[in-house]
Amino acid sequence: MSDEKLNSAVPGTRNPFFPREKTTVRRSKNEVYPKGTDLSKPQFLGNSPLDKLFQSLERCLEGEIDTITIDSLALKLLDLNQVRYEVIKILFHKLREISELSLKASKEHKYKNLISISLHDIKIFAKVVNLIIVLGIYPATLSLGIGIAIEKRRMGVQGKLNYKPKNIEPIKPSPSGSAGGPWEFHLGLLELVHQEFLAVFSIDSDVRSLLLKGTGYSDYLVTTLALATVPEFDAEVRLRYTKALDEVTAIPSTYELYLNYSVLLSSHSLPYFRSVVLERLQRLPYAAIKGDGLLTLLEFIMGLRENVEISIEKMDQVADLLLMKPKNVSMIDYFTSIGSQSYALLANINRPVITSAVTHFMQRLWLKNTRVMQDFFFQKIQFCFCPTEAKDSSTVLVSEASLNNCVNVLLSISRLGLSSEALYALLSPIWLDMWAYYVFLSLHDKPKGVFEDILVSVLEKLKGDCDKTFVFVSRIARNLVYEHEKGYKFRLGPNLLVEIAQDKDSLLKKESPEQKVLAFVSALETNVNCLITLLKRLEFTVTQELFLSLIKSWADSQTTDSTKKDGNNLFHDNRLTSTDIGLNRLDSDNPFIKLLDLKILEKIASVFKDELGKTPYDSLKLLHSILQLNWKDSAASVKAEEDTEADSDDEEDDNMEGAQGSLPEVVIELLSVILLQAGPSHLDAKTTEVIQSIRSIIAKGNLAKLAELVSQMDFLLDGDATKDTKVDSQRQRLNRALAEIDDPLVPVKAHGLFVLRELIEENAKVISIDFVVKTHIIQLSDLDPFVYLNAIKGLESLLVKNNAAVLKAILKAYTGRDLNFSKIDERLKLGEALLRYAQGQGSALTGSSAQLLAQSLLHVVRILPDSEERIDDRLRMSAMSLLGMCFKTNVLGFVAEMADALDCALGILQLESDDSKSIMRRSALVLIHDMVEGTSMTEKVPFPRHYQRNVLLVVSAVQKNDPDILTREQAQSVLSYIQELVEIAIQDDN
């Protein structure tokens, strides 16, 4: 059958197997299905929850079944935050495993001090910790706006130049419809970090040590602070982690806390976070958990762990911080803690820098509030020498250790910078108790050198400022044999050191008058020798003043009626009160007191006869008054006898003998001692006049026993008196000052420098400014902080009063032109003296002095191409700091040097690009900042216009490209300050 027949066998039907004829034009797939249309996906998507579920599953299960793996499916099905949480949890689990295994290995290790983790494994350990921080902590804290800026950290890339910080993506808040709120995941992640870190730090292993010293603890602290402060978290959460903060801050050393809090404050966190950090930082000095807040503050601010040298500026900074009591702390709590810590630090005499700083703070506090000093600082010292009754049944009031510590505290205070007024207020109530302690050491052959140094230092210090030395020495002389009146005594304790115990037996025991006399006489010789030992170490004027005082006292007791008329009694002297003299002083008519006075007079005349002869006027004047008074009484007695009895040669002789007997023997002996030691060179016009008057009084008696005195006076009167007594006096003071400067006692050295400065102020002919300046500079090399700090203050004082000549001498040494002073330490300390001078003078420093100072500083900063001199960068930094201070406080006085200073600063930033020069670049940025600040504070001196663009370009380049992070931060600070000034100017214009 044919095809046609097959195709049309039945009318109206069609063969299905017959090929269909083409009836249309062929179209491409793009014409049939528009571009981008996917027929495998519905064109319309539903909105129901079921539709949305299937849509998300479709996205996750995309692809053929044989191409889907468990890894790819986990990435699609698990949320990124969930992955982050689980990954951090696993990393912490590994960290805890390391901690536990390292602890086990340490116990099994032969050498316990060696770390159990190898050097190679340390790198892996560091990577684990850094990943936890970068992936688990920073994404949460960055979105909350708190924490340490990542730019300040080099996470595992130490040693790389041109380091660029990692760009971390913050975790975004959850959608508003989330059940736990937008910050639910942040809270969960931070709580995980806190719990895991707590577990790691609770194991005392090598891991704990590594985390404390390096990266780790600071992030733990930030995490806890975030949980305790972020306002988006519930109040219950914040309260719970606020309590946990005390546990967290108890883990590291106090020094580490200072470091971490300081870094957090320097970061750009939100205000609420910074305020909490600042509050906790302010609490550290008085409430540090380890009780070393004050010590650590001193070490941190003054940089004592890196450098043993200190500056007055840093000491002032410490004092300023301590004087700012936190508002939410009571004065009692604050100063009780600070006072106790100060006492403990002063008791440690092996750290003179610390004791210097503590004493400096105490002096500042004394000037601000004397009552606080008395209640919280002085009372503890005073109690040790004058204790109250014991609270328990123990007879020991002050133990050996407590008394020894108190002596150490007194040693620190007496050597250092507590003012004479404060020193007098501290020691006045216990001065006689200290004297009794000194005598006790002498009687029992115990080492007394240290305590003797304390007494001498105190007396020298009081002599220099408020002249209370004579008051204290008089108290000793008037109470030479001093006994406590409060029922306690010094005794040797179990360790053969001195302690103070109750003396109840002596209060009950009754002594006969004979026993008291014997006790007094036996103690007198020893006590007089102790007093003379002290006087030998003091300036002779003190001894002379005491000598005259005792003679007056003795004369007053001999002529009571006359002194009542004159009012010339020592105890009516306005300089001395009953309190000054001492409460144990007996009546001056008491024979024991007369014996005591005569014993001291005799000893002084014997030991100090040479000195008494060199300064005879005051002594001779007093002796003249006594002789004149006694001669009148004797003459009246003789006249009465002549009226009633006949004259005869024998009677005349007897009367003259009586007159001689009425003359006090001690006066004759003292006069003899003084005249024998005096020479013509020690006599001036007024001394000669007194000797002539004394000679005339003695000559009237025509006494054989006084012939030697008359002869000695004739010899003195025939000699030539010194023409220039003022120069001679100045020369004596100079010699005394030089001797004091060589004295090992620090306060004595300081007094010697003080006398040199006095001579310069008086324009003394015996000394030159150059000599005084060089003497002060020599003291700068002394290792004792108090010595070189006093020398710095002395140079500042000289600069203020004799600025031109002293400034030239100091700058000659500072710039290195004086080859005698080439040590870098001496020159740096000279820079500090110049800095204090510039600060103090302010706008008064102008003209040739300002020009000389600026040019000398620029000479130190510059490095000239053809110069072979290589100046230490520390000295260059010192000079730049000085220049900055000058421009900051007195830009008008230094306007002529602005261009040169800017050239130096920009040259350093552009040319000194080595890593070793980073400190110089930072100093240059500080100089630019100071110059900008100085010009912004006055309209008279604008910042040089032709330098403005160059400064901005150079500082911006440093901020972007400098390899040193601290330099970049400093550059950013300068740019921010300039931007702030620009904004203020725009606001003012509007």
C-alpha cells in the first residue's frame, strides 16, 4: 500500500507515523523564551511561611545531589554567627587543652623554671590566641564602639615593616524582630569569651603566664568591661559582670592594670565606656587589690621600670594625680590608704627614687591641707615614739620591727624634700622622745650613727629655712636628762633591738631623793657628751647661740631682782615659748638645773674654744654685761663696809678678795678661754670697744689673779683690727658652705648649695657666678635623687635672680661647649633646669636671653652636613621639648626663631626616617603641636603662612606611612588638633 493510501485510508483521519510537514518559519530559543527566563523556577513566588521555607531550602540545596557535600551543605545551612560561635568555642577548647597539658608537662619537667611549650609551638599558640581575638572578640566590640583600636596592635606580624592593620568586619545587630533583641548574639559571644577565659586563667600554667604578659588578658578585661557597661544589655547582666570585674582585675599585677586602663583611655571608645575605665583607673592608687597602688603609680608615671632617672616634672604629675581625690570616695578612706602606703614606701630606704617622690607628694599635700597631713601621715610616726596605752594586755606598745620601720621613715623624710615647717610640725611633739631614744642607744652601745644622722639632718634643715634649729637644741639642753611621763620606757627586745614597753613598775616604785640625785648625776655626763656630739656636726652659730643662751640663763638665776626690772630673762625672749623649751623644764632656781647649765657651758668652752675665739663679739658682750653687773654689787658691798670700819691695808686686801670672790668663777674662765683663742684678725671696731670696757672693769679691781687676762687684752688691743670684716665673714661662710657640700649627709649638702646662692645674691666678692654654677652642675652627677633635684632647683633659682650671666654659663655646659661637663646625664638635667626656668618666666622671657636660649637649643637639635659632632638623640629631644615649651608659653618672645624651628622639625620628619629615629620624629611632631598651640592662643603671632601647607602635607604623610605606630598616633593627634582649630575658626566666623 502506498504512503498516500496509508495516510488517507480513512477519510478525516491522519496517520500518526507519517512525518509532519513543516508549515512555519523556524525561530531561535531567544525568540521563543526571552533572555533571563528560567523555566525551572516559578515566575510568581508565594508569601506564606511555607513558601518562604521552601524558597530557603531551594537556595541551600541548589545543584545536583551528587555534587552536594556535607561541607558545602554546612556552609549553606548554618548561620555565619553560629559558625563563628562554634569555631571560637573549639579554639578555646584547644587553648584549655594546651593549658592543662602544659601544666602536666611542667610538673613532670626536671627544670621547673623552664616553660613547657617549645619555641616553635609558641608561634602556634600565639596564632590560636590571635584568631580568638580577631574572630571572636573584635567583631563584637567594634560594633559596640568600645575596646582597644586594632590599629594599635600588630597581631602576629611583629617585625614586618609598613604594617597595615587587619580590616575586621563588625557583627551587625540582629533584625528587629529577633526574639533576643538586636544584640543577642553579641551578648552570647562575649559571655562565651568571658567564661572560657575564666577557665583558662584559673589554671596556674604557662598559658596563664603567657596570656598575662602578652596578648590575651587585655582582651579578657575588655570583654568583662563590655558585659558590665554596655547599656544595650540587661541590667541584671551588667550587675553580674560588674561583680565579676573584681575577680578579673585581681589576676594581673597592678602595673599591668595601669597599662591596660591607659591604653583603653587612649582609644576612641564611647563615653560611657571611657568613664567606667577612668573611674577604675582612679581607684587603683588607693584601692588596688594587691595593696601596691601607690608604688605602681609611681613606677608607671615616672617610668622607673625602664629608667632610674627621675624629673621634677614627673614628680609633680604624680602629686597632681594623688591630690585629685575621686569624688565618690570619702576623704578618710582615701587618705588612710594613701597614708599607710606612703609610710610603707618611706620605710624602704633602699629605693631613694620612690622615697623622693613620696616626700615630694607629702610636701605638696602639706601646702594644700596641713590637717590631712597631721591626721593621716604624721600621727603614725608620732605614735611610734609617743605611744598611747596598749589595747590588749601586752606590755609592748611599739615592737622592735615597728620602731625600726619608723626610724627608716624618719631617715627618708629627713634626707628628702619635706619643708622645714612640715618637719617642725611632725617632730616638735616627739623631739624629746627622739632625744631619749638617741641617749638610750648610746647607753646600751647600740649603733646610733643612723639616728644621729637623722637628728643632724633635721637640725640642718630647720636652720636653712625657718631657723627652728635653736629651738630644738634648746629643748635638749633644758631637758638633757629626759624621762617619759606617760608610763613607758625604751628597752631591748627579744632580738636585741629597741622596743617601747609599758613601765608600770616605775610608776608604783618610790625613789628616795638620794637615789634620784645619784641617777641624775650618773646620766648627766653621758647626756652632755651626746649633746656635744650633735653640736660638733652642726654649724657653729647654733653652738654659739646655745652658749650665750645658757650664760644668760645662769646670769638671770644669779640676779633675779635685776632681771625682773630689765625683763631680760631668757624665758621672756619672744623667740621661745614654754612649749618650745619643753614641758620637763624645772624651775631655773633648781640647783640641778644650775649644775646642768654649768656642765654644758664647761663642755662647750672646752670643746669649742677655737671657734669661740674666732667669733668673740657676742660672747664678750654678754660677759661684759655680767661682769659689769657683778662689779656694781661688789662695789656697793665694799662701800658699806668702809663706812663702818676703819681703813687698813689688810682690810682693803680682804675686801678686794671679797670682790673677786663675788665675780663668778665661770665667767672668768670663759673669758680666759675666749681671749686666749682670739687674735687681732678676729677683732672689729665693736669687738675692740667691748674688750676695752671689760679691761677697764677688771683693772679697777687690781687683782693679781686677773693680771693674765689684762695682759692678754692689752696684746689684742695693740694688734691691727681687720679692715674688711664683711669680706672675712663672707669668706668664712664660703668655706663653711664648701665643707657642707662635701658632707655625706644630703640635707647638709643642700644647705651648702643654699649658702652659695645666698652669697651670689649678696654680690659677694669672694665668689663668682661661674664657680657657683659649676658647683651645682657637679652635684647633678650625684646618684641620690634629692641631691641632684636640689641642684636643679638651685640652678633655676640662680637663673631667676641672675638670668643673663647664669644663663650663659648653663647654656655653655648644655650645648657641650664646656668640655668639663660632657656627660649626657648632666646635660639632660641642665635641660630640666632650663625647662623649669622657661615655664616659670613665661612671657617675661624676652630679648637677648630668649634669643640666646633659642639659638642654643637649635644648635643642639640641628645636624649639619659638614659637622663631625654627633649629638645624642636624647639631648636633641630635650632641646626640642624646651623649644616647644618656649613657643607654647611665650610665642611672642621667640617669634624670630619660628622659621628655623619649623625647618628643623620638618627636616627631621622627612630625612630621619630610620626605625631608630622614631623618637626624634615623635619629638618633632610634639614641637609642631606646641607651635600650633602657642600661635592659636594669641592674635599677635599667626602661624607662618608659607609653612602651613608644607606642615599639613608632611604630617599627613607621616600619619599614613610611618612604620612606628606611636609616631602615626602622634601625627594623627597633631592633625586632629589642627582640624579642631579650623572648625572653631569657622564657627567664630559664622
